[in-house]
Amino acid sequence: MSYLVMLLITLAFLFVIFTFAFVLHHFLSRSLPGKDALVIDTPEEALERKL
């Protein structure tokens, strides 16, 4: 195998790994509570936030 082919394979693996990490981060950041979880709402504020 030439060095160019090995470099392209390595770059392809890096691209796949970083793409998977980005997608995983995207879905986990949407599903897990963020800074808003630290705010304590009254029941009225919680209802307004859900709408």
C-alpha cells in the first residue's frame, strides 16, 4: 500500500470518529438537562415553559 492510500484511510477513520462524536454530543445535549435544570420554577412558571 502506498503512503497516500494509508493517509486517506487514516483521514477517513478520523472523519468517521469525529462525526460520530458530534452526533452523539448533539443528541446527548438535547436529551440531558442543561443549565436550565438548576432553576427552580413555581408551578405557574413551569406551565408557561411547557407551552
